[in-house]
Amino acid sequence: MDKITYDFDCVVDRHHTCATKFDEMDEKFGRHDLLPFWIADMDFEACPAIIDALRERLNHAVLGYTMPPAHFWESITRWLERRHGWSLPPENLTFLPGLKKGLGLCINFFTRPGDAIIIQPPVYHSFRSVIEGNGRRVVTNPLVPTPDGSYRMDFDGLERTISDERPAMMLVCNPHNPIGLQWDAPTLARLAGICRKAGIILISDEIYGDMMLDGTRHIPTATVSPEAAEITVTLGAPSKTFNIPGIVSAWTAITSEKLRRPFFQWLDANEFNAPPIAAMVATEAAYTHGEEWLDQALEYLRRNVDFAADFIAREIPLVKFHRPQASFAVWLDFSALRLSRQDLIKLLVERARLALSEGSTFGAQGEGFMRMNIGVPRSVLALGLNRLRDAVDSLANGTPLPADDAPTVPFAKMHGLGNNFVYVDCFNRNVPHLAELAVEMSRRHTGVGTDGIIAILPPATPGADCRMRIFNADGSEARMCGNGIRCVAKYIFDNRIVNKPTLAIETLSGIRTVEIHPGIDGLTETVTVDMGLPVTDTRKIPVTFDADEMIEQPVTAAGKTVALTAVSTGNPHGVVFVDNFDNSTIATLGPALETHTIWPDNANIEFVKVHSHHSLSMRAWERGAGETMACGTGACAAAHAAVITGRAQWPVSVNLIGGHLDIDRDPATGHILMTGPAVTILSGEFCTTTD
């Protein structure tokens, strides 16, 4: 059989998949537009054998009670023997519902409230939180930095701590997170000897044990000596190894019958050790069929480590790189920059636009350090390292770090055919609470008087020039705005944020390509936007309708029945063709159709009058904003609806209250092309009351 080569260079868009590294970014870092190198999962596609096994199991439509077969446990024991030389009877193993949950279960079973538990910072931050969260006391025995930049255990300190605190348990991280250090056998044996003498149970977190780099061998703690085998509870999982942490599967191995029997009975009595179907299927597939995928992933990670080490040594020599022996994270020392903790965070977040794991979360010994997850495609890693270099270089150039949250928000008010928004430049500034700010600034009498806010942000996706987020006057977030994107293009081109006539702008509806048409003064006059393919599939718009398309179907709202065509051009639209425009009808039907039950997320409504095969007039009722002078995505939807119902032919000129847009279709791609003006009205600073 030919060897399969896996593509780890593939950039997978994880937005809108409830991915923690994106969806928690605002809460953790105060911004959503950072490149995420923080939480410890990789951005690689999972091993196909795992996906295939899950799909095959789901082909059977009954998801009833299940029990793990013998070959499930054998897949784990054979893996441990094959990869680490650890021969383990299956009865020494049982399932855990996740490794951190396993830590909590061990703490609750083997210790009592108030007991002391030793950890060795800088170490995985959940060690502290799970101990304290379960009413136990954290006792620290910090690792000692060595002259070569590595770390060692402080055995003298450990024995003093044991004498003073009388701990019941110790947590060892092997390999050690965040450093990626694999402890050698003599170190582990000495640790186990000290703990055995003091009657301490040793919990060994070995979740990164399969992720060894540069030929380093993982040494399971329980295998180093008879004393270690007697007191060690080993925790492992396929989650980090095969990039399936969302499956939530882990295991524990205990060779000591004295520890194993009561603990396993307790787990069994509470059904903590009963694997769900997905965990059982994915785990067995990973350990049985995933070895080649893992070997290739580890080689790719090794090259990522080489790439990062060479880049940092060459381009950012003030940052010290600790080369990991295991895992997909690197431990970076920024202490030579002589920045305070807050200024280091500000440098990385506000200037480099990077989300890294801040060192002090691993313990006070981590202050001045950052953990960087390099389990990403190399193009993403290169982008992040370049941002890091530029940020550090800016310090040498004397550029001051951004000031803390200023009371005012600089803005520009711009419009496309009267569809006016406030535009906020967030490239070098964190502006929190954009939804609330949109409501405040949009007020006609006490604000700026606008249809909403558009934030212009650094790109989150490689290849894009910038990113836009759109907040309507009511604070709701829109996916796309055709008039707004032209103004974003004008802003970044005229201000030379990006100095090229063709731009890629990231939106919630994907990346849109725009072409700038400058006037004689060199500033933007009109912009052509590639709006992508129009969507009439009812499931993708989305609209609730019992057919693949909803073309001129009767809908009753506000006591009137109209023929409505549903189209998405980045936002959901309902197009209604009329003979004449009636202000009272639009004011009544607009909001009634916008919030009609057929729309899961509400919709924009367009009332359209056809003048000829190439000319339409349109009134736009936008969700969250009411009637506006223009709507770019609505004009595209109206033109497409007119063509597919036989009322018009490409190209189409759409006349709106604010002016007209030229809408055409690229015959090669089928994409809709929209051309129209973008105008700056004013700029200023807004004194916000939003915290």
C-alpha cells in the first residue's frame, strides 16, 4: 500500500465552529482580531482514520448504551508498549472523562479537604486551579533554572517542603508543560523515592508523552523504579497527540493494586469510567490507525521548532528560545526586554496582535515568559513571528506602547450612497464593547447619528489585508455590508495602511476582494467589490421554507401577502417586487418582514421596482437599522433576484435613495461585482460613556 502523505500546511478556518481559541479571545485578551497561539490545541486537521471511524459508527442510527470491548483496552496497551516500551495488563487501565477531570477525580478520591498538594511551577496552570477548586492547599516547590537555559527539580527544597507541609499528594508533569521538558529516569526515580518514603501519592500527567521531538524517548514515571510503580497514578490521553481534545477522552494506568482496586471501584460505581461512543471510537481509531499520521505530524512540528528557533535567533535575539523535547509549545523568555508584566502583554496584544499564554499564569516563576503554541501551519507561524519581530523592533525605535484605555474614540464618518457608518481604526488600538458603542454613537441627537459602527481590524486570516466587523445601530452584528466594505477599502487605501489597488478584506461572510479606482487626486473615488456567489439555497441563507429555493413565494405580514424571493449575498435578504413605492407600506411591511418567523436570524428586506432590463430602483429596509439610503448587499440581491425571475439582464444599474450602484456578474466565476462610490464625511473623537 502506498504511503499517505498528510497536509499540515493546510490553513483551516476555525471561525464559527465554537473554537475556544477564537471565541474566548475577547474575554481573555480584550480583542478578537489576534493571531491565536495560546490555548493548547493544534490547527491541523485530525487524523482521517479517526474521522472515518466516527462517520462509520454514525452510519448506525442507534446510539444506545455501549460498553468498551476488549480490543478498545488492547489498543491502548499495545500503543504504550509499542511507543514507550511499557507492558501493561489491560486490567491496570480504565477510562477517564478528560485529563483535567481525571486530576479532579484523583484529588477527590485520594486526598481530603485541606490536604496539601505539591506542584512544581512554572507548570500547567490547571494544576493550581483544580487543587484549590476542590478545597485543597497548593504547596509549591519551584523548578530551578539551569545555566544552559533548562530547568531541574529542587530535591532539597522538596524535602524541606514535605517536612513542613506534610502533603498527601504531588502532581508531576512529565513531559513538563509549559517547558516541554522530558524528565530523565534518574530524576523521576529520585522523585519517586522521596515521595514513597513520605507516603505521598504521585500523580503523573503524561498527556504530552506521545509528542516527543528530535528522537527523545518518553519515560513513563511509573516505569523508573519499584517505588515509582507502587505510588504512581499515570494520566494520559489521545487528545493532544491526535488533536481531538473536543472528543474528551483520557485514561489512567495504575500498577499498584493497593491504589488501583479502590479507585477503579469508585470510578465504576459513579460511572466516571464509562466512555461515551465518540470517545471510545475515536480513541481506538487513533491508537490503532493513527501512528503514521502522528509520525508525520511530529516531523512537521520538529521543523516548526527549527523554523521558530532560527527565526528568533536571527531576527529577535533579545528573546530567548527554550527548545522543547516534547509537545507543540515553545517557552519564550522576554526578560531581556526589561518590560513590566503589563507592558509585555500590551506589546504582544496591542502591537504584535498576538495571543500567547502569559507566563505568570504558570506561576510567579513564569513572569517575563510566554508560551507560544506552534502547532499551526508554517505560513501562520511565519506571520506570527514576523509580527513579533516588528513589535520588538518598535521598542528599539523608541515607539511608545499604546496608552491604557483612553476616554475618547477617534473615528471617521463615511458613507456609501448615504448608507453611513462610523469607522473606527483598531489596527493599533483596542476598542472594547463595540456593540454597546454602536448603540451610543448611532443616536441621532446624543451621538454621531449613523447606521452603526464598522471596526477596521488587523486580519485574523493569512492573506487578508484587514478585517471588518459591522455593528448596527441596535448593537446587532451584521455579516457583510456592501456599502461599508467600499468605505473600509477607501479608508485603508487613502490612509496608506495598505498601499495597493487590490485588497482582500475579511468579513464574517468570508474574504472579499475589492479593487480601488482612484481619482485624479490619488484618493479613492469608486470601488469594485467581488461579492462572491449569490446563494439561493434556503438552508444556507438561512430561511425556513420547504424547498431548495424560495423564489416569489407568498408570505403574509402586517395583514398583507407579498411574493418574496430569498437570497443571500453575505446577509439574508428578502426581495419584493413592487409597481410603485408606498412610504406607509414600506414602513409597515419592512419591519414585519424583517422579523418574520421564516428568518432564523431576521433579514434585510428590499422593495424593488423594475424600469428596464438593465435598470432597477430599490428601497432598503435593513435589519437592526430600519430604512437606509442604500444597501450594497441588498442591491446585489435585488439584481440577482430580478435576473433569475426574468425581469432583468446583466449588467444592472440599481438606483437607491442615496445614488446608484452598478451590479454585474463575472461570467467566468459567477461572482457578483458591485461598483460604487465611497465618501468621507468627517472625522473626530467621540467621548464615550461605555466602560
